[in-house]
Amino acid sequence: MTVTYSGVLLKCGVHKCPSSCHQIFDHSKVKCTAILTKKCPQNHTQSWECHSGTSGPLACLKCEKDKREADKKARKALEVQHKRDAQIQKHQKEIAKIQEEIDSITQGMKDLRVDIEQETILAQKKKDLIAAKEMASRTKLAVSQAMFDTSNGPSPSNGTSTKKSKPQGTSKTTERKGNLQKHLKDCINHNESPSKIEWQRQKDQENATNPAIDQIMEMIGLEDVKSQVLKIKSKVEIALRQGTDLKKERLGLVLLGNPGTGMWIL
């Protein structure tokens, strides 16, 4: 007679042997293949055989896979961010380098402009000094000539001749004084600004009026500036008569330095 042992508890002590055809009495070494399931903290379903343990796997395979994928995405995003940061830093360095070159060129232009202004002022001062010396020399020469002519006038030989020649000597002295004044006036007029004379002609003959130009013409020296002002005025008047657009023209004028320095910049 054959005896079968079905329904005996397996090694796990929880599940019974499902087989009904074997004759094994001791089931302590028979693995339990019952399927157990549970939910992980992320609500993923986990399945395993009972002989692997009743508590199940220590880690959820789905959670581990998701974690690996998340780490992979994070590393890739970090690499992209590093590349982007490197590009930004490179761009900023290039911009800084170019800006440094621009600043250097701008400063060089400023220094050059200052040098030109100083040289122009110095040259104008030298011209004014030469003109002042020439005027002083002409004036001194005229005064000396007048004094020489007065001192070399005819001297009377006796009382009678003195009385007779007095009106003639007085007339000659008056004439010499007049000649001296005329000569001094010619010297002063010779040194007068041609631009100022031209502006006075425009005011007398063309009824021109401009307080700003009046002030410029009263300045000492600056002949180049005065001439340029009249040229600009003439150019503007011609453009207005012809209907020409002056938007692209540079008509600004800046006077630098003390009176007589002659520094001007368009």
C-alpha cells in the first residue's frame, strides 16, 4: 500500500505542499515556491517566491531602475550646464578683452586730442606774441621818428626871426603830430582782425545781426576761429536759400582756453 503526504507544511512553515503524488515524509528541505507580493513605498508591486524570504526583496527593482534613470538624466543635465557655463565664461572673457581694447583706443584718442589742443594753443600764443612785438616795434619806431622830426626842426637865429618863424614852426609841429597820430592809427588798423572788418561790413551793408558773433569778434586773437564762424554763417545762409538739408553737417564749435589762445574744435 502506497502512502502519500500531501498538505504537509513546507520548509517555510506557512504554506503546505501542493503535490499529492510524492511519498516524501520530511518536507523540511523542500523549497516553497509560493508567490508572495507587496507594495513598495512608491506603490510598485513586488513579487518573489516564498523560499527567498517572507519580507521580500530589500529594494524595489522598479525604484532602483527609476533612480538610475534619474541619476543619468541629472548627470547629463549637469554636463550640459557645465558646457553652458564654460561658453558663458568664454564669451564674457572675449567681451572683456574687446572692451579693454576699445578703452585703450579711446584713451589714446583723448590723449592725442589733448596733445593737439596744447600744441595749437602754444602755436597761437607764439603768433600773438610775434604780432604784439611787431606792433610795439612799429609804434616805438613811429614815436621815435616823430620825436626826431620835432627835435630837428628849424631853430631861430635872433629875436626877430623867432617871432616871424613861430607860426611856421607851430604849423609844422601840428602837422607832425597829425602825421604821428595817423601813423599810430594805421599801425593799429593794420593789426585789426580781417574777420572783424568783414563782420562790420556785413552789419553795415547787409543789416546782419548776431550778438554771439559780436562777442566772438571782440575776443583777442582767434583769427582762425572768427574766420571759421563767418564761413559757417555763410554756409547756413546759402543752405537756407537753396533749401539744402544741414542735418548731416557738423556745425558745432567749441572755444577752449583763455582769450587769445586760439583753440577751437568743430
